[in-house]
Amino acid sequence: MANLKDLRKRIQVVKSTKKITSAMKLVATSYLKKAEGRYHSGLSYRNGFQGVVDRLCRNLKAIDTEKENELIVGRKGDKCLLILLSADRGLCAGFNGNIGRYASKRIQVLQEAGKKVHVLCIGKKAAGALKPNHKQLVEKIISMPTDRHYHDVSILVEKVIKDFYEEKFDTCEVIYNQFKSILACLPRCEPFIPVQPSKESLQNKNQDLYDMEPMDDEFVNKITTKYLVAHLYAAVVDSQVSEQSSRMMAMDSASRNAEDLIGKMELKYNRTRQSIITSELIEIISGAEAL
Amino acid sequence: MTLIFQIVSPFTTIEHDSVSMVTLPGADGMLGVMPKHATCLVDLQPGIIKIYKNKDILKRYITHEGVANITPERCTVSVEEFHEIDDLDPKVLEEDIKRYHNDLAGVDIEVEERILEAKIKATEKMLEVARQHFKK
């Protein structure tokens, strides 16, 4: 039987843990609200550019360009870059583990298809969740502060485009957790380079031909770069909102679990205390009877 | 017959239904967009977007450079940054420029330098447009 002092100590420890998890849940809720705002704006911004890119892909032949834009038409080659988005911190349930496992599966599929894969991690945790033999494929791990996401994404996309033109890779994909609801987020892999038109655009074949002002390479490059920034930014904010919702749910269940544990331990503590009192009483009564 | 006008940035989205006309600061000059306009993509430079409803100006936005996607029913403007001109204090833009210059001093990566320089250029142009507007 555990002694009363130990039980009291354990109850205190679980109570302090519960205080921490409750506070973390409140912090995650507040971050989630801010992240949701960024998520909706980021998605609208990306959709705005998606409409532009859909038209651009459809009318590419009508544009007077010196040479084909490889960011749109693509390039043959076997080098693939995976941009893997995860969190910088843990304590968010299966958020980092799920994305790591999903990325490992994707790497395996690409390697089986004969591709050479390199991984660029945004967020410190994903690299650790990859399979041991895939960890060596990680080229760089970047941390992204919350308050300057857009600026950092712009810089990163410029670097990725530069590497693409230097033929360090031929295709690029983004893997991130897509926010479905506060209760669920699903890992998702999207092609990043070459730029892809949306499914709706591919299904709708009756789209008008576009006029463009000006109709030149520079404008096409500008649109493509801005679309890639919007695409990655939307993925980053999507991943961030998923992270905060996962953390909020994880902390909520941890708090409830601590509550149950405290209830059980208090019951045990009271039973132990009662049994000690009873045995002391029996000793006193039997002593008195013996006299 | 009216037009739906939407302006989106990475941080804010605003939509106006039932707009009569929109004027945009195109890279090749000002551009008026009315309902049933031909579908086109337009390169935008920093300037003022005016939204008209029944010959009256409904709103004025000062914008960064961007792209306008025009269809007969809709005009979507995608820009990195925009402000409603009546709420804008030019000092905010001046502070932004100062902050970018400070950031630029501590940067040693070529790509980041280029992005900051482009930002400074665009914000300076926005400031110039705002000053001209407030002079009037």
C-alpha cells in the first residue's frame, strides 16, 4: 500500500501538470484564432493567383515569349525536392509524427520510381520523424518565425527558383498538414514546380482566351513567382493552423486525463487514510478491552 | 448590370458587390473596368484603385504592385499590400521604409537584399502617390 505522503506528492505533481496543460491549451486557442485569420486570407490570396495561373497555363502558346517558361511547362529530369512543413515544437499529438511518416512513404514511392530525392524541412520536428534511412536526404532545416511568415516565404521561394534554374532539382513537391477542422488535419502532397493548373480548370474546357497587358516574359515570370509565393505561404499558414488545433486538442485531452487521474488518486488517498484511521481505532479498542 | 470587385492580399480580403466601375493603376497607364469587360490579366503598379457605384466614388485603396484578373462579371486584384486611403497615415509608410532600410543594413544574403530593395521601391512609390493624393 502506497503511503499517504507519497500519494499527496503525486496528486500535487499531477495538479501542477494539469495547470500547465490548461495554460498551454489557452495559449494554443489564442494562437489558433490568429492563425485562422491568416489561413483564410492566405487561402484567398492563393486562390486569386490560382485563377490567374489557370488562365496563364491555358493561354501560354498565345504569349510572345523568347523561350518556354520551365516553371510552367516543366523539365525532364530525375531530381526531386520535397519541401516538408512541420512544427518547431512538440506537444501537438500526432502532428509531426504523421507528416514524417507520410513524407517517408512519399520518398519511398519517388525512390522506387528512380528519382533522386532531397528534402528541405520548414520546422525543426519533421526531420526527426522521418525513417532513419531518409534522414540523410534532409539538406536544410529552416525555422520560420510566426510574425514574418510572408517575408520569409518570399525569400525561400526566390532561393528555390534560383536552385531550379541552376538545375539542382527538376521537380518540387510540398508536403504539409491540411486543416480540415479543429478535430482533424490530413497530410497532403502537392506539386509545387512545375506550376499546375487547378482540377476545375482542367475540367472546364470552354474558357476564353486571355488578353494580357503587357504580354511578355517578364510579366509571366512575375505572375509565376508571385503564385509560387502565394502557394507556399498558403501551405505554411495551413500547416500552422493545423499545428495549433492539434496542440489545443492534445492539451485539452491531457488536461482531462489529468483530471481523471487526480480523481482516482484522491479516492485512493482517502481510502488509504480511512483504512489507517480504522486500524488505529481497532488497536485502541482492542487495547482498552484487554485492560 | 454590376461588377463584383475583390482585392486580396496575404493578410486581408475585401469584396464589394454591385460595383459600377473600377479604375486600376496598370503598368501601361490607368485602366477602367466596367461590367462585361473583356477577360484579361493586367500588371499593376503602385497607385490608387477607385471603386465607383452609380458615378460616386465608393472606396479608394492605395496598393502595392500586383495583378488584376478581369472577367465580364468579376475583377480580382491580388496585391502584396493595400490600404484604404482615408485610413492611411503616410507616417506608417515612412516607418515601413525606415524599417526596411534597417533590415537591409543587417542582411548579407543576395536574395533577401533584392526582395527588401523591391519592397523599399514599391513602398516609396506608394508614399509618393499618397502624398500627391493628400496635396490635392
